Amino acid sequence: MKQASFVTLTVLAAAMSFASLVAAQAAGTDADKKKPAQAPAAVNDEYRVGPGDKLRIEVYKDQQLSQSVQVRPDGKITLPLIGDLEATGHTPLELRDTIAASLKDYVNNPTVTVIVVEALASQIYVMGEVTHPGTMQLYGPTTILQALAMAGGFKEFANTKDVKVLRPTKTGMDTLRFNYKDVLNGDAKPFYLRSGDTVIVP
């Protein structure tokens, strides 16, 4: 009897595990449009500072050097001792390292933190096989999957394996690729959009 009970419990446990897995997969499918975007590692990107963004620069144990600043239209910020510093196009971590390096002439081993307090609305464009193509306003770090969700999701015959992102650069235009199937398979990393990006769903 004990052996039979053990077998019964084992079968029930396996069945419950399988049911949970199926439910999780189903829930994941239904919630995909609400999840933070995932993308191939090759196009993994963090949020990049842009004009108008409000930043908090904290220098450890130095209140005079700690500042709340707003990125000017020319893409620069002004800090004590350092002066003008290019901020646009850098991630908060990159900007942190640049500020720390610039302060080394004045402070021993400066510890700097950069926080994006408020991100000014920036525009991206979504076109092709989505329900609501057009221009979108971004109010902070936004992933491609979130943008696609705001566009109403894919149409029936969309090629979700080859979504393209056209990204303006100083030398022209980069073409990045996003495979929605990788998201479903859990093989992708966050893909953050930048102001001026154009998302094309074929």
C-alpha cells in the first residue's frame, strides 16, 4: 500500500508540475505585450541620456559637487570644477565613469552616482504590420516589446522573426534586428529603443 501511495503521489506531483508549466507558458503568451522587451544580445542597449532629461549627480561625501542638472538642447550639462560635459547619447553608467574620471584631478577616488530623475518625452516611429502604426512619445526607458504593445501588437501576417529597427547615427543609419520568437523562447536580452528609432514590422 505504501508503495502504491508513493507512486500515486509521484504521478500527481508530475501532473501538477506539467500543468503549472503549461499555465505559465500560456500566461507568458498572454502577457507578452505587457512585459519588458527582450532582444538578441547583439542589440542589447541601456537607456541613453537625451536633451531635456533631468539628472541627479551624486558625489559621495561632497554636497557641493552633487548637483541636479538638466541636459541642455546642445546635449551638454555643466558641473562644478568640470565645466561643460557631453551627456547626450551616454548611458547613466558611462556618464558616471566620465564624471568620476574628470573629478580625479580634484577629488581622491571620487564615487559618483548618476540618476535619471525625469526623462523628457522623445519620439520613435512604428510602421508596418502592427495594429496602430505611427509616432509614439517615450517618457523614459522603453523596450521594443513595450513599443510594439503600445502599437496594438502584430497583425495576423506579420513576420515577427525579422523586425527591423532603423537607428540614426552620426555616420548614417544602423539597422538592428529583433526576433519576437526569441522572447517567447527566453533566449533574448532587453532591447531598449532610443529617440529617433524607426521600428519596421514586415
